[in-house]
Amino acid sequence: MIQSLLKKTALFWVILHMTAFAIAQEYLAESRGDATGDAKKAYLFEEIVVTGTGTETEFLVAPASISIIDQKSLERNSYSQISDIVQDIPNVEIIDVSIPGMKRVRIRGEAASRSLILVDGQRISEQKSMEGAPLLVNANDVERIEVVKGPSSVLYGSDAIGGVINLITKKGGEEPVEGSIGTSYDSSNGGLDHYGSVQGLVDHLEYRLSYAVDEDGDRQTPEGTLENSSSRSEAYSLLLGYKSEDIRTGLKFEYYNADINSHTAKELTAEGSDFDYFQLDLPEWSRRKLAFYYNRSNITTWLSKLKAEVFYQNTFKDFKNDMDIVVGLKLRIRTRNYLDTYGGRLQAEILASDSHILVTGLEVSYDRLLAEGETRTTWGTYEFPSSDKRKTSEFEAHLATYAAYLQDEWSFADQLTLITGLRGTFNSGGLDRADIKEKNLLNGFSANIDQDTEQSEDFHTTGGITLLYQGRDKSSIRLSWVNGYKYPNLQQLYIGTSHGSDSAVYSNPDLKPETSQTSEAGYRNYGPKGSFDLTLFHTFARNYIGIEENPDVPNTDIYTNINTSTSHGAEFTGDMNIGLISPYLVASYIKRKYQTDSYETYDTGVPSWSGKSGIRWESENQSRPVTWIDLYVRAADDAFEYDHDENTTKEYEGWATYNLGFGWKGSLWSNPASYSLEALNLSNLTYRRAQNSLYEAEMHFVAKLTMEF
């Protein structure tokens, strides 16, 4: 009853804000012509973005649904995980399953594996996971975050069906020696995050050295402590570069290492479930990267920009999964995955004429995966087993990708722009080695298991078209159609998996790429008294890779192309400036249908409505520290998820939390400093996000203090 009351109150709050936005339109129109008369104008719409177009573009006329978290917003955010920072972007969901220390991001209802994670435009590859690439970056090293919702395969290739998250990291400073230190605290898990950096610019030479460590204990919820939900991460980076008016080049090294525990939800081992015991653990999940970049502008009258980059990246995952299944089967599984990625890109921006801008590029990447595994399978008890076997495996596989792309921006009328793009991608992969051994621990008998090596190739084209109208009143309208695709990963093609289930899932080298087509309509508008951004979208996707019963091997499954989905929805972001007060609303709506050969359902585990609504107050007196207060509601509707195998539907009850933020930016001991404090879940609500098995944190606060010198 209390949760229902909270949800109704939150809904009333949202309706109140939507009504206020409707009433304010005439007010906005009257004030739009005097942008210089109000210091609180919607500056965000004058930001420059790069992720949606591959080149610098004013946000107002960006040809995609893009959300920005700039440096000002990052400074005010107290969270230590990037996934928490992006949670209020429309149609972005946070998924942690059972691992709070390694949350993933879903965009527009798509699985996290269908969203591409970039760091400075370079992808984090993940070739042996159904959950997608993790966010192996410390938030303190990030200067801004750009999130593109919807397919971006024309510029970025595979994995971008749901969208793209581009983490743009900090570079050097502006003075010979600068620095910053900071610390944050989360009372829900006793988490402490410490960060420090030294950076500068000497003549044209820039540098940056940073270090961060984040230690989080077990999460405290209204239902009690989530045992084994703690984590620890450590990160450092080093940048050496050259910066002038037209050239920026440099060499950067990044390191991130996490030790992550996993909590087992009670219902997983409850009476009537498949498991008597279930436990995951990730002692190490790390990323190392060395990248060289070269950017030059104003080269000739026709070649305005040139960008070249090469990088090497290694990700390592040590994964444990222990299971006791009620039929008397015990599984002890451990895998170590070593993934080496080599990548490079050459991109040019060409001024073909006064009305034509061409962005063209070549991209190449090469993933080399070594997957080591050990599985012990025991029937009965360890003291008196009826069967006890150990299987070890080593797989080596690779995936090479070569791509060429072209984007044409043609301003064929005073206020009309046509943007078209085309990309061709060639993938060549294979299983190079499979060394599998099995040993019977009862009698010592051992054997080698033969598995054929496999090779596969695929060529795929993606395209998109956008018609954009830029009004004279700081507004823009866009209509677009774009398609996307996702190539199967090496696990799905060649290796398979036995994690998280009582049966193995076999690979399938005949898998087709997943594909999608998205239509979008968008309207942006801003003035000195407020701004809003509205997007409507429709997506049809097919050849989704799912899991079904393996017809060749009893009691096992296999990856196969069995699913399609259709989704439509809306995304809205808006605020008003009324003196020092700014009411705002961030809202998402999505309806998604999932279809296979045997069934179709709208119960796909995605809440129809979600968002954030609040009122901000910010001081304007420049002779004093800037102070801000933010009172807001964060909420999501009910979500339902259909399980075809069990013929059951799981309900995730909707929720609404009430929160209060406070902060200031001024000086501390004569040094620039900022402080932020957020009191979260003030009603101490017991709730879970859709598709998550863990309860969210109890009423708690998160605080952050940073100082520059």
C-alpha cells in the first residue's frame, strides 16, 4: 500500500511538471529573442558533440538522439560508478543482475551486449559474455559522457544496435602545473573513493597523471545486508602529448582493475528452485590500454580535419561459478579469459563545397581471445561420489574487422540539411585451437576430446539518412532512418559456455548478424527561459541471437537466430528557468514486443514509463560560492518479463524514490573546491529495478569533495 501511494504521488508530480511545460510554451516563445538578458539560458544546446556524427557538431543540430553529461554535471555528481551517473538519461536502464560492483547499461530496452562502449571513440571489446562490455573506467578520469540512443552502426560498426556510450577522458591542463584531489563516501555500503591527478601544459607539451581507488562494502538494503556484494577497483593513467592551435597528438596509457563479489539472491536457492547452492565471483576483471592519437585541423582549403589513432588493449577476466543442483549434481567452474585488441582508425573531414561536408574513414580491429576453463562435475557428495570428472579446456579464437565509411552533410537550402551515411564492414573470424581434456577422478582415466576448428566470414553494409531543419528561433526538427547490426561474438560462434546454468550452451558458427531498422523524429528548442528535447522512435530488429534446445546433444542448449523485436517509444528532456528556480523533467516511454517461432509477448522486462522530475535552485552571485539545491523524484513503472520455458511471467513492481541534492563550488584554503551531497531514497523504499535480482540501497547519502590546486 505504501509503495502504491508513493507511485501515485510520483505520477502526480510528473503530471504537474508536464502541465507546467505545456503552459510555459508561450512564455518560452516570448523570451526566446533575448538570449543575452538571462545568465541561466540553456547552454547545453550550444555544446559541441562528436559521437553522433564523428566530427564536432553543435548539439542543437546533431542528427541523432544524444544526451550529454558535461564536466559541470560530473562535478556535481557524487556517484563513483559511470553506470550510476548515466541512469537518468531517457531510456537508459541500469542492470547489475547480481553484481553491484559491475553494472551494465541497457539502451531502449536492448540488452547491454547491443550497446557499444567507447573510451575516446575506441571500443571496449567483449568476446566471451552475453552481458556485453563492462564499464572498466573510473568516473574521475572522465571529462564528459555522450550517449547516442538508437543504432550508430554507420560510424561505429557492430554492437551499436541499442546505442553508444562514449566516455571522453581528461587530457592535460592549461597551466604548467595543476592538480586535483578528491574523495567520496557512500553510506549504503561504506564505500570510499579517493582520486588524485597532476596535469599541465608547458609550452606546447601537455601531460596528465592520475590515480584512483574505490572500495565498496556490502550493500545495505531495507531487507538487510546483501552478503558478498562488495567490490574494489584501482585505476591509473598517464598522458604525454603535444597541443597547439591546429594539432593535438599524444600517447596515453590506462589501467583499471576490479575485484568483484557477487551476491546470490534468496529466491535462486529457495525451495522449489533448481539450485541448492549458487555463487559467482570475479577476483579480477582488468583493462590495460596504450593508445596513440593525432588530430589536425585547418590543413588545406578542402581538408579541414584529419584524425588518426592506433591502440592496443588487453582485458582479463577471472570468473568462478559454483553450483549445487537439486538433482544431486555439483558444478565447480572457473574460466580465465585473455582478450587482446588491436585497433586503428584514419578519418578525414573534407569540405567538398560550400554546402557539402564529407566525413570518411577507414577502421580496422583485431581481437585475439584465449579462454582457459576448468569444470569439475560431481554426482552425489564429494565424500561418496557416484561420478566425479574434471574437464579442462583452452580455446584460441580471433576476429578481424575491416571497415570503410562515408557520411555526407549537404545543406541544400537555407535552413535544410540532408545527412546520409554508408558503411561497409568485413568480418573474418575463426577458432584457431581447441585443446580439451577430460579426467575421471574416481579411476584416473583421462582422454582428449576432439573439436574441429572453424572459420567464418561476413560482409555487411549499414546506412542512414537524416533530414534536418534548423529554425531561426533556436530550434531544430529532424527525421531520420538508420539501420544497425551486431556480429556474433567468439563465444557464440566457436566456444560456447556453461556459466549460470545446469546445462552447457553450444556455439554455432552458422549464426547470422543481428540487424535493425530505426525511424526517428525529433524536436529541440531552447531559449533563455528554458529548453526541451523530444524524440519519437520505432525500431524493428531481427535475427536476434537466443538460446534453444540443442537437437544434436541431449540436455544441452545452442545459440541460434530465433528472435525478432519491435519497439516504439518517446524520450523527453526539458527545463524552465524561473528566476533562480528551474523545474525539470526527464521522461521515457517504451513499448517492446519480443517474437520467436513459438510465441510473442510484450512482457520483455522493460518498464513502460520511467524518469526523473524535480526542482533545482542555484545562486547567481559571482562574488560568493555557487550553491545549488535539487529536490527530485526518480521513478519507474511496473515491468513484466515472460519466461517461455517455464510459461510464467515475472513482475517487477514499479517504484518511486524521493531524493535531495545539495552542493557548492567555491574555495577551500584559497584553492578552488566543490562539494556535493545527495540524500537518496528518503522514504527508505524496498524496491528492485527491472530485470535485477538485488534490492536497491536503503535510505542513504553520497558525498563528494574535490579540490584543485
